[in-house]
Amino acid sequence: MNPIMIDLGVIQIYWYSFFIFLAFLIGGFLIVKEAKKQNINEEFITNLFFYTVPIALLGARIYYVVFSWDYYSVNLVDIFKIWEGGLAIHGGIIAAFVFILFYTKKHHVSLWKTTDILVVSLILGQAIGRWGNFFNGEAHGVETTLTYLQSLHLPHFIIDGMYINGNYYIPTFLYESIWNFIGFILLFVFRKRKSTKIGQTTGLYLIWYGIGRFIIEGMRTDSLMLGNIRVAQLVSVVTLLIGIFLIFYHRKQILYQETVL
């Protein structure tokens, strides 16, 4: 697959950059729309989004570079070539959460109500962003055969895109994209339920993404490593546990308040 979407000679636009931009564009639209329904000040949510985007991108890049330092320590210039790939979503989420924590506290807005709005768009953005990995020929699984890929009834362009450097590979980018899109639908419906408490949508996101990423990460060949441990799997376990805690904590808080009343 050609990673370049448009080549104007001096300026080149990469598919990876295009899908990242598309993810933020659609995600931002849905965030502003939902914030209005939740009676959250539009200026607050708009400023939050535009501040959070560069912070998340910076966090995602730093996280990736840190865990790939063996390469970047001798290729320092490549650290700035973000269009070639190399964004770790967990780094972006951590950086964004820290900022959102301080931002919501400063403006006296509920942290969990805010994250409940954001995570629905976030997981949709993750589903879209994985296609940037496809065009970059990354985030794939182990070697496989053409016969196996054809048995999955995949579109021809995906099969062709999985032919990298003379070998076919498992399209784990596609597995995660589908998993995240299903998660988007699940979170979208879950958030609308009257019985859903503030903070539980965030918890469900952490559970859903944590499970999917843990499983799919085990199939990949380009994982960031910490010794013999896949970093994404380790973080996924942590997010899964945090998600479970949030689901039950916020439910327990509501039950306690009802009991007191």
C-alpha cells in the first residue's frame, strides 16, 4: 500500500495523517453535539477539545518514542516524523486524562460527566485511526497465507494491503477497528440508558477497549515491549481493572445516596 495519499512534490499528504484528522473531525462534531444535550457550555467543551487534541498527540508520540528508544536514540530526526506513524493510543489517553482532570477542576465541571461524553467519540476515532496503520503497513499480525486471508472473505484491497515485503500478514488493524466500532455502538446505546450513572460509560469504555486490545495485541508483531512484557497488554489489564472499579463505584455511590435519602 502506498502510504502517500496526495503527492504535490514539495508537499505530501499521508493517509495516516488523513485518517487521524478524520477521526478528530468526526469525534469533535459528536462531542460538541452531545455536550449541548448534556447542557455543558459549548465554549468549555470546544476549548477542551482543541487543547486536548495536541496534548494527546504529544503524549502518544512521547510514549511511543520512549518505548522505542533503541531506534530513536540513533535516529533523533525521526522523532519528529509523526506522519510516518508511531502514535501509541495509551500515551495519548494518559496525557489527555491528566489535562482533562485539571481543566474540569478549574472550570468546576464534572470530570466523569465530561469523560462520558469524550470516550464515545474516542473509541470511534480509534476505529477510524487504525486505517492509517493499514496504509502505513503497520499494526499487523504474524505471517500468514493468501489462502487464509481469502478464507476470511476480506475485500481484495485489504488482502493486497496485507502483502508486505513479500509476505502476507494477519490484518490485526482490521480486527481492532471492527472491535472499536462495535464498542462505539455499545457505548452510544449504553450512555442513553436512563439507568446509566455518571462515570459508568467511561468505565465501560476502559473495559471494552482493555479486553479487545489485550487480545489483539497478542497477535501483533510490532508491540512496544518492556523486557518480555507487551506494554499495551500490561496497560490494558490496568485499564480493565479501573473500568470495573468505575462501573461498581459509581453504582454504589448512587445506591448509597438513595439509601441516605
